[in-house]
Amino acid sequence: MTTLMSIIILLSSLSIIISVAMQDGQERGNATFIPSEPIWGPNQGRGKEFTLKRITVVSTVIFMVSTLGLLMIK
């Protein structure tokens, strides 16, 4: 069981690293707390950036849950 959890942790961590590396960075002058584009716009749910953000969030949740599960097993 620990081997399976370790493999899940490895795959999710690689997924996080790759998805974050593929995302476009924010420009230095564009870092604000209020987004310049609407959150629920006509393009919501489409595009590369949205997909990469979704992959990052899902991979992070899987990583956290599997890490906690591995700690509970040991």
C-alpha cells in the first residue's frame, strides 16, 4: 500500500511541476489583487491557461491527500 501511495505522490508532484512550468508568468507591472479580466467571462472553461490551472489544483489536492494517507498508514 505504501508503494502505491508513493507512486501517486511521485506522479502528482511531477504533474504539479510540469503544469506550473508551462503556465505563463504575470508581468511585473500587472500584479494586482483585482483581476483585469472578469472571472466568469465568455471564455471561462476554455483555453490553455484555464486547463493548466485546473490540472495544477487537482494535482495539488491529490498530492496533499495521498501524502496525508501515507502518513496515516505509517
